[in-house]
Amino acid sequence: MRCLIVDDDEMARKSLELMCDKIEDLTVVGMCENGLEALNFLNKEEVDLILLDIEMPELNGMELVRMKPDIPQVIFTTTLKEYALEAFEYKVTDYLHKPIVLSRLLKAIDKAREVHGKKTSKEINELYVKVDGRHVRLSLDDILYVESIGDYVVFHTEKKEKFIVHSTLKNIDAKIDNSKFLKVHRSYIVNLSKIVDIEETNLVIKDKVIPISRAHKPVLMNHIKTL
């Protein structure tokens, strides 16, 4: 697993790094001093797990979790106890009190490893869509975007084929359990790997201009890597 350490205390960062080096399947890919620095890092790099302090300048750990709905797994490492209940409401993997000891960190990493394994194994690569009384296999890699039109949902594909099913975009969004797909508007789910460019209020896939809602724009930008 790729791990990011976020703590404003240099000694705490180094201590966690030394402990992480003892864990064979854990690789520290970066260390940040605050949540804002971490946010910028996450927009550019793939991370599976964050060891995250709470009390930090600029943007604290709890604020980072609140504002980034697609945040990777989080293990809080903090001296504060009062955020524990709220932390687990955001489904963090564990909550460790400083000073951190290796035995306790190992238990937390075991939890993260289990969650990571389940997430990796369950990501789907295909769907069967019911069209004219038959179920047609549709590879997710072939889907450009999904569009909601009234009581129907249209799958637009690379081969310019369209598959129309009686469903809602909310239902389709729940079934497409794949990190490449993201809802960007109440009427559109897009394949992130097919985006040509992104402007202020829309994006382009092939020759199709797709609107981006104000609410979904920050989530979209958090899913892509920018330079």
C-alpha cells in the first residue's frame, strides 16, 4: 500500500516513517506538514492510506477529511481524543493516540490492509444491461459517459453504440463500482479516462460537451492529477 504521512511535527513524521519502513507491504510515498500540503499531494499522486494528524496549521486533519469525500483510507494519529466519534462517522480506518507504538500501528495497518484488499477485489470491469429483453455485456472501458434522459439512462460507447435502459442515474451510479467513473452532474456520469479537456463549467469527451455542476466540480478536480 502507498502511504502518506501528514503531521506538522518533524519528529512525529520521522518516527512514523521509521515504523512504516518495518512493514513490508507499506511504502511511504510522501510526507506533508499540514492538510493543505496533503490536499495538493493527493491531487497529483495515488495514495492508498494516510497517517493523519489532526491539530495542524493551514488545514487540520479533520477539515481535510470533511472536505474531501473521496479521501483514501485514513488512520488518525493524534493527541486529541475529542474527535474520535466524529472521525468514525467519516468511516476512518482507525484512531491512534500519540505516542504511537509499533504494535498498535501494526493492528491499524492490518485493518487498512483488509479494507484495501476488499476494495481492490470488488471493483468491477463490466456490466450487463437489459436491452429488448436480453442482457448485453458491456465493458466499462468501452463506456464514454452515461446520460439520464427522463425515466431512462443511455450508455454512450466508444463504438458509437447507444444502450438505453429503464433506470435512474442514481441506481446506475451505485452499480458502477469503479474508480474511473464519476458523477459530474445530475444527468451525467463520465469515464474519467475519456475526458479530453475540462473548462470552468463543462468537460469534453470525444465531441460531446458535458456540463459540470457547481457541487460536483471540486470532487472532479480532486479525482484528476493536475500540474
